[in-house]
Amino acid sequence: MLQVRGLTKRFGGFTAVNNVAFEVAKGELLGLIGPNGSGKSTTFNLVAGTLKPSAGSILFEGEEIAGMSADRVAHRGLARTFQIPRPFRKLSLRDNVALAAYYGQAGRVSRARAAEQAEAALDLVGLPSGPSATTDGLGAAGLKKLELARALAMQPKLLLADESLGGLDWAEMDQAASMLERIRREMGITIVWVEHIMGVLMRVVDRVVVLDHGEVIFTGLPSEAARDSRVAEVYLGKAH
């Protein structure tokens, strides 16, 4: 479904991502992990169209999307969440999510259909979908759920989940991980999950790609990553 080849991003004289390559099969749940500053979110931004690459190729269902704008990428069936949710505070939860449905489907859905998709997404993540439910009082876990609901309402084929565990306690982390696995299993959505909290992610993903200093240092099964000396070195801080 997704093929990334030679992906590179330079900011002036600094290379944030260097010759990154990986593939994602349809129906897979892939973990993209690494310590802070390893290039995970920059890679995500390049794939999602938020940033334009300095070099490299990104094929989504056989179509080159490298350098394509974020809205055009979204219209092709690729949705993403953001590390820091920024909901529209004056809108209800349902309207927040319905707007995402409009955006992801290029306005091709009716108002009624967008509301239906919003309610279904909110129900799935466990948030109230009534017209009076607002963002007031939502904690970190609630905002993460809202962010996920907005992405799901876009009806994606591929979901890029960006650090869905940030700010959550351990129980909330387990719940978030289980929810992503359920979305993959029940909805058939392919998922790439960017995360720096390795332990929770490793129990649900099929494979992991590990980044360090903007480069891929490991690709393989979670069980293999746990035994790999390069991965251990990075997470123990010896590589720095």
C-alpha cells in the first residue's frame, strides 16, 4: 500500500531525515519508533504532505504523492492524527468530527452523511456524539480520542497515528493501543503508528521500523527488535 524510498529532508544545513526507506502492506499495523529527535514526526509530515521532501519517493497505492499537498493526500485516503490536538473549542464534538469528514472526502458528502460518520467515529472511540457534547472538560485522553475520531471520519484507507500515547497514564496507554488494534482488525484500516514509548506499542504491531538520528537502523518483527543490539543501544542512550 505504501512504499517509501530514499526519503530525505534537509532544513538548511541540518538533515532531519536521511535516505529513509520502508514499506507498509495493506492491513498491516506498523510501528515507527525511536527516541526523541530521531525523525519520526518529520517522516510522518513528509508522508502526509505537511512537509515537502528534499529527495525521495513516496508511493501510495502506486501513485507518487511526494510533494503533494496535505489536502490532496487526504483525498486519496490517507489520514493522520497530530501529537497536540487542536479542536475547534466553539464547536460540538460532533461538528468537530463532521468537519473532518468533509475535509477528507473533498466535500463529496452531504451534511447529514458527515454527521452520521462523525457520530459513528465518536461512538467507536468512546466519546459522546450528541449535539450538546463539547470539548469542555476533556482531558488528555479525551482529546486524543477526539483526534482519532476526526481522522476516522475521513474514511481513510491508511491511518497515520502520531504519538497517540503522549500525556496518557499507563492504563490510558493500554486502552489507546487496544483501540488502534481494534480499528485495524474491525475496520480494515492499515495503520502506521509513530511512537517513542516502545513497550506498549510492541504488543500490538506486526512489524517495527526504528529510526535514530534520521536514519533507519532496524526493520523487522517486534520480538527481533527486542533482541537487536542497535535498538538496545539507542534506547539505553549509549548511541548518544
